[in-house]
Amino acid sequence: MELTPHNRHILIEMPDETEDSGEPAAFLLPEGYEKPKSEFVKVAITDCTASELDLGLYAIVPRHMIQEVSVGEKTFHLILDNYILASVR
């Protein structure tokens, strides 16, 4: 399945954020505790038909502005072009 973004939306790929070093913790944490995530995240740009950004670039975006869209079994992540703070090569 392929999704084509419209109306200034950019299709992005989220990073894999599973960080488990496998080492036991120095102290016990409550069950279900998650380490707080940073306010911004580096994402890969996968489709930006209505923007001057290049495919393959990475972008820094506010984590809370990412929209998650599920279509069937597949999940896509989109963000509006004006929420891209910076690009990274």
C-alpha cells in the first residue's frame, strides 16, 4: 500500500526508539514506567511532493505534532511542512 501526502503534509519515517541495554537497572522502577522522551525527534523524509526538501534527508520536528494514520494493517506518519525546524544530512 502506498500513501501520497497532500496539502503540505510530508510523509516521514519514525526512528526505532527501543533502547534496552540489557543491563539490570541500578534501582527498581514501577512496572510500565517509560523513560521520558525528548520534545523533538529526528525523522527520515520519505515523501515530500509539495515541498523543496530532498528525499533521504532527516528533519528535526516536534514530537507532539506528528500525526499517525492507520490504513488497514499499515501505519503512516505525517507532519505539516511548517513544523520542520531543521534538516540534517
